[in-house]
Amino acid sequence: MFFLFDDDCYSKKRKKVTFNCDVSVVLVPTRIELSFLKHELWWCDTDYDSFFYSAKTEINDFMSENPFTNLRDATKMLYQPNSILGCSNFYNGMYLFD
């Protein structure tokens, strides 16, 4: 093996560094400052309850249509279908859609 080295790459080059005097400041509001917008920015407790009961009903319906499915697998099939790896025939016989 032969390596060719360029002498120019080893020569010291002068570099020029400059600093900018401009400063950008971004003020991030605290949690307390945003508290008056809480119900507009985040879900409220009744929304979480609604999500929970909706998902519970959906999982129970799915399990009643597919009696050999357990809770864990039904949840994964409904909400994380790509997480079941290596199971090409996993959905055979399952009624995923009406």
C-alpha cells in the first residue's frame, strides 16, 4: 500500500475568528404564567375519563369479536399494530375491521 500525503494539508493555516455582539433572548413563560390557559392547552379530567372509557369499550368489543385474544394482545393490535414483530399470521382469523 502506498499513501500519498499532500504537504499543503500539514501546513499551518491562519484562521480568522470573529464574534457577533448581537444577542437574541427568548423568554419562556413559566408554568404558573400559563395556568390561566390550562384548559385550552391541555386535556381536562373529564376528557381523560372519556378517553379511558372509550378505549375500554373498544377493547372489550374487540375481545368479544375475537374470543381467543387476551387484553394485552388486543390492546397492542388496536393501538400499536406495528409493535407485534415476527408474527406474520397473527391477524389471521381476527376481525379488525367491520
